Amino acid sequence: MSEEPDSQTVAPFRRRSFLASAALASGTPAAVAVAGPAEAAAPPAGGALAAPALGSVARLLAVPQEGRGVDWIRSAIQVAVALELATIPPYFCGLWSVKDRRSEVARLIQRIVGDEMYHLGITCNLLVAVGGRPQIKAAAPVYPGPLPGGVRAGVHVYLSGLTKRFVRDVMMAIEAPEESLVRSVQASPTVGEFYEGLLNAFRTVRPELSVQGQLSQYVFSDDLSPIANLDHVEQAIRIIMEQGEGTTSSPSASFEDDHPAHYYAFGEIYHGRELRRTDDGWQYVGAPVPFPDVRPMAPIPVGGWPNPPARVRQLLHQFDATYSTVLDTLDAAWAGGGHRTLGAAIHAMHGLERPAVELMETRNPYVPGTYGPQFRALPRRRSAS
């Protein structure tokens, strides 16, 4: 039976992250006209490994409107979980590589990491609302590789310390606005098309929504709230689209009191100037945004770091074990574990930065730069019988 609490029970939906506290604890842009997204470069070390096959966006969008029922909605939301999760590791690598966490660039990336975690929380609550269960760990991609679901073919996501190239080819490419997307020769779905299709399915099917099993957590002045009705669904999906991937907005548009979409914020880092409206349109001609001093983490190659020394192997395993615990605990939280389990996931996430930074400060003898975390999800250990 659907649970439909009144407005006094369910708080208004607001934008910030149920996990933003973790991002904040681990630490918010030449006169160039605003152009389309940067060209996507090939991954720095060979080809790409595919993310887990949790559903193809192209196949989902090929289903006629009349065939997009509740099962279709659940499948689509699981792909959205994978999409939102895929952005967090590269952004964390960029953040952790910045030596001065008080710098403007660090604060900017930190805010965006919080937003992406919020988007992950929204998609998980959406899936629970329609009777599904998020598969977060199963959605964890292997880097380098494409975006999950086959969206934006030609965009390859890799892990690296912060460089101008990384900002252009990964961060800006992930977040590129819909109207200026550079499509590949083989047309692929866009993130905006995918989310619009999902929203239209909700409008058409009008599925029963239950708040049972959804999670909420107050974080500073904002929170993640249960999604109890179609108005909440509309607002939740619009938040994701307007803040980041799938935005159709100009730089002047923002969600309520939010900042401009992530693409333009990353553009400030790339161009080294804040974005300002001029008589000739939006241009990066504002106050300087100095590129920070960074730990020179080299791009991780396909297959991971070859022949790492013992201490590096130890740190890589420590990081991956903690990352896996975070994913397992998030899965458990949305499988009925509730707020205490979510709190345990947040606590575990605090443990990621220390081994990551130590790796980023360890010279790599095989390539210019240092090591860095690989964000590999390890199989869950089975308890002995």
C-alpha cells in the first residue's frame, strides 16, 4: 500500500547532499566566450573498460511510450544510479590532489562533489519510492571507461590529479550542456534526453509512491527528503538536470538559490577566470581563479597500476576495501538499514582521503607523476560458517 504523508510529515525537497558532510569533512574561474563542451580525449593509457552492464539507455529510450511502465521506470532509475555514482571518483581525485583545501578551486570542486552525492541520494530514493532497491555497489564502474548506459559516446572517464586537460576532457565533458553537445559519429543518447524520458514516464504512469525505506538526512541548511508525490519527482529530477549532467540552461539559470550548473563552474577552473555576462554574451572575464598547486597524480592506466611496490599495494588495498565498505553500507542503508546505516557509510567515507593523499604523494617510477586511488569495488567477504 502506498504511503502518502501530508506536507507536515514530508519536508520540502531541497538541494544539498545527504552525504555532503562527508565531502566537506574531506576538505566550494582570459576572455573566452562560452562555447560548447571540450572535445573528449581518448583515455590516457589505452582503451577503456566498460562499466557494469546495468541497462542501456539507448534500449530504454527505444521502448515506445506505451511500453514504459513501472518496470521500465525502475530499470531507468538504476541506470541513473550508475550515472551519478560514476562522477564521484574522478571529482574526488581532483579534489584530493589540491594541496590547499582552502583555495577557491578546492571549495568549488568540494561543492560539486556534495551535489553529486545528493544526486545519488535522489536516484536511490526515487527507486525505493517505486518499489525498487538500488544496486549501488553493482553500479560501480571500472576506470578508465565510458559513462554508464552508453550516454555521450566518446566521453571517456579516467582518474587523475587536477590538470587543465583533466578539467576539460573529464569534468567539463561529463557536465556539458545539452544544447551544445558535440555528438559522436554514431549518435548516442544524451543525459538530458534520458532524464526527460524518465520524467515523462512518471507523468504518464503516475505510479504509486511509498516513502517507506527512503532516507533523509539534514545537512547544514539543506537535506535529502522522501519523495512522496509527483511534484517531488518533478522537482528532484529537475534538480539533477539543472545542477549538472543534462542541463539545458544558460549560465544565468540556477535552481532556486543554487550556483550555476557544474559545467560553467568547471569552466572557471579551466579558463582561470570567473564567468560574467558581457555585452557580447557570457565570457570568462571575471576575477582570476588561480589554478592551484596540486599533487601530480598520473592518470591510472587500463588494468590499474602495474607492478606497484609493497607500500603502494597496501595503500591501494586499504583504499579499495574502505571504498567497498562505503558501497556495501549504502546498499544496506537503502535495503532497510535506515539512518544509522547511512551514518555508518558516511563515517566510512571519511577514511578514503588519507590513503588517497598518501598515494598521491608517492612517486611513480614508471610514469611522470605519482600514484593515486583506483576506486575498485572488491567482492564482499562471506563470513565463515
